[in-house]
Amino acid sequence: MSTDGDLATMYRNALGQHFARRDFTAEELACLDYREVARLPKVGAQGLRAIRVWLHGQGLDLRNAPPEQVRPPDREPSVDQAIRLLERRGYRVIPPR
């Protein structure tokens, strides 16, 4: 790809197989239809979201994509989940001072 390595290798490889080459651009990807990308092997819902986040970072989106807001996933809930898991296992989590 011609841009940063923000897109996971698994999705880059799946898209590379679709384009039959690894050197596709974000602009070429944005020309694809949303449903077409959704049906690609190894993409799935999580991959589709990652692809759209990557494209949005470059001011692009997939053709015919639903108008939902696309944002990178928040990190906070995973930290909260980890704290709850530790507390369920008997640990006490103390915030830093």
C-alpha cells in the first residue's frame, strides 16, 4: 500500500488478493462498493470497520457505504473490562497517584 501501515496485515492481504496485487492505493479501494468489500474472504464486520476507519483517515470511504459515523474504537472500555476481570478474580486495582 502506498500509505501508512495503519491497516492490519490480514486485511491488507485480503484486499491484495482481491486486487491481485499488493500495491493498491486508498483511492482504488474507495472505488469499491461497500457490499463487495463486505463479501471478501477474511474481512467480516470487524475488518470492514477497520478498512473504513483507515479510509476515513485519508478523507475517503467505500462507495455506497451506509452513512453511519465511523470512528476508531475507544480504548477505555477494554481497560474497564480488564479492571472488572481482575477484581472478579480477587485483585484490587488502585489508580496511579
